[in-house]
Amino acid sequence: MATSIHRASSVLQARAAAERARAAARRRHAAARAARERAQQQPAPAQDSSPPPSSGDAAHSALGICIRNAEEGGSYAWGPGNGGGAYQFLLSTWERYGGAASEYGVASPAYQDRIFDNAIAAGGASNWTNYDGC
């Protein structure tokens, strides 16, 4: 009987050790994920709600029209989905190309076009062309 109690105790100890190891691995994974997210964060843009300067008119080119039609059926409306507005911007993409976070979700068509123009001028067409067939 003492042997079976000792065996049961060993099994319980092994299970507890395995759970502690899994918990430690989860903590390491969460810490690594948090570090990656912090590294990807960019400083907040200035709180200027005027549209940033645009270096072209890509929004009204054949590419811009194709992307708007593919993304949002040509509409500039903001709604639910993977992104927002006519170009279905993700917030991170929006900010990367000069959009103010305070304008995300409410920006006018002209403001959306300016951010799109900035993205194209900076070589960001692949944010759309890889997916939209434009």
C-alpha cells in the first residue's frame, strides 16, 4: 500500500511540475508578444486634424479608383470590417502614412485621399495591389 501511495504522490508531483512548466512557458510567450507589440508601436502623431500634404493625386488615378472599388465599392463611408474608409485602412497603416488617429473612422473623402496619396508616394501600393488585383 505504501508503494501505491508513493506512486500516486509521484504522479501528482509530476503533473504539478508539468503545469508549472506550461504556466512559465505561457508567461514567456506573453512577455515576448508584449515586447514585439511595443517594438512595433510608433510615436503618436501630432494632434493636427488638417489633412497632411499630399505629393500627388494617386487617389484619382486608375489605381486609386480600382482600389476604392475593390475595397469599398467606391464608397468613402467608414464602417465595420478589417479596416476603414474608401481604402479600408488599418489604423497602423493610416498612421504610418500621416493620418491622425483622431481622424481615423471620421475622415472626410479628401483626407482619406491625401493619406492614400501619401501611401502611394512612399511606395506603399503593395498594401492594396497584392490583394485587390489592381
